[in-house]
Amino acid sequence: MKFLVFGAGAIGTYIGGSLALAGHQVVFVEQPKMVEELRGKGLRLDLTIDERRQTKEAFLVPPRAFMIEPSLEEALRFGPFDAAIFALKSFDTAPAMEGLKPFVDKLPPILCLSNGVDNEPIIARTLGADKVIHGTVTTAIGRRGAGDIVLEKLRGVGVAAGHPLSEKLVSALDKAYLKCRLYPDALSMKWSKMLTNLIANPTSAILNLTAAQVFADKRLYRLEIDMLKECLAVMRSMGLEVVDLPGTPVGLLAFATKLPLWLSKLFLSKAAGSGRGGKMPSFHIDLYSGRGKSEIEYLHGAVVREGKARNIPTPVNQVLTETLLALTNKEIPLEDFAGKPEKLLEKI
């Protein structure tokens, strides 16, 4: 197959690089500065923890094995494409669509692997619903540099059924050692993935604590459980099921919210830590990078919006969303909440 890959970040490099290694034609679209660098050195994929690949050395994907272009217009010259891979941050999706509008007729269906539940509707409004395929990635990838990634925890990829390309994509991704599974219900898959992204994410950023520190505080741990319960209530009202994702027992996560706190903590503490491959939660990374953007609006914020539409109270998700957005927008200084759980708990 011929793939167009938007961005050579951690996920883009992992998926696109793996497809190139499997013999598919891959064309990346990236910033001009990175284009020159990757045209010179190629990609480096450290996939040594995947025993199926039977290697102790990182894979080097030479520049001749893929294409990379500084603009969509230039990349589309190498079309037509069978499918595109989209894994941008949720706050970059709408701006990216503006750049795609002039090329709608030339674009293939897009497999959206971004976190959150708002991206596919945004893509559909620009390209049409027939050009969107819901997807998810549960594998943890570390980025060492431009086009240089390391596989930290192999779990897999999910693709929603219902599109003419779905099964063909699952086959191609699975044969590229990406451990791909087909899911009958797109929204149940996406919301189940979002459940895993909620844990200890805003709390860590707001309070400048690790996930382990959040879970060690009984009051904060109860807050995490209440936050998950709100999301589960919204999912039930939408008629969605909690489904297990590749290498990720989301059903157990949901079940844990019904257990006594001391018992559920044993499971959730491990899930919150191992899911991120040893990194700080993504909201913390974004907040302290000073980039002035946060995905919370598209994760916890989505829980709040859907809750309001269905008269389901979501006070914990609302306070976390409003507080982190205020910190992100520099309306309040980081020091106001850093290391001060009491101040956050007072707001709820």
C-alpha cells in the first residue's frame, strides 16, 4: 500500500517507519527543517523489545526507503495514496485541517490515531465522513530525536470497522508487526482509550507531581476514581461499552472503580505508571514546555461537554479542565497549585 503520514513525531515515525520496513511506500509531510535532516540521515527505530523482530540492533531506515516533503502539495505529487496516517495532538487538528482544505479531492481516507474523541468529527467536517477511519494506539513510544524513536511498551493499534479500507488497513498494520486489531464500535474504542488517558494526567500537571505521588495521596486517589466514574457515567448514557484495547485491559480499569479504594489502588497505580513508559504524563509535559496549549479540552473537556448535553454532573472533570486551562493560558502562575493538593481539593 501507499501511505501518506502526517508528521514524523514519535507515533508517525513508529507507524510510518514500520510500514516502510514492511515494504510499503511511505511519504511523510514535515516541517522544512526536519525534512532536510531526515533526508540526510533517515529514520532510526529501536524496536529491540519486540521479540518477534528477532534483533538486538535498532533498525535504520535509509532515506531511499521513504519520501519526506515539506508541504502537503509536494507530498501529493507522489500519490494517489491508499490511506493517510494522522496522529497529531488534538489542539493541532483544526489548524491542520485548514491546510488540507485546498487538497480535499486528492486526499485518501485518513486513519486518525490521535487521543481524544473530537478529532474524527473535525476531520469529517473538512474531508467528509467517508474519509475518516477511527483508530487508536496503545503502544508506548519514546522520541530520542528527529526520526529517532524507541519502543518502550508494545501493546498494539486499534482500527474501527465499517470503512471499506478497515480490514485492509488492519492486515497491513498487523503484518508490519504493529499488533493491530479490528473493533466493531468506533466510539466505544475511542472513549475506552480516552479513559486510560485521563488517569493522573491533569492532577500531575496542576500539582507538579508524578503519577506515583498523586496515587500516594489518599485524597487525590479518591479524586482520580471520581473522575473516572464521571466518564463512565457519560459513556453509559451514550450507549457505549468499555472495551479492552490491545495490551490494555480497560475493562479492569472500569471494574476497579467499583472496588474499595485500597484494593483498586493496587491495579490502577501500576496502570498509571506503566502506561506512559516512565515519562511524566502528557499534560505535565505540555504545561511545563510553555507551549501554551493543552489537550485537556479534548479529553476531560469532552467528558464535561457530553455530560452537560445529557444532564450528567461532571464536577471533577470540570474543575480539572478549567484549572489546567487557566494555568496553560498563564491566567494563574504555576506556583499557585504546584505541590498544593489542598488548594485543588478545595475547588471541588
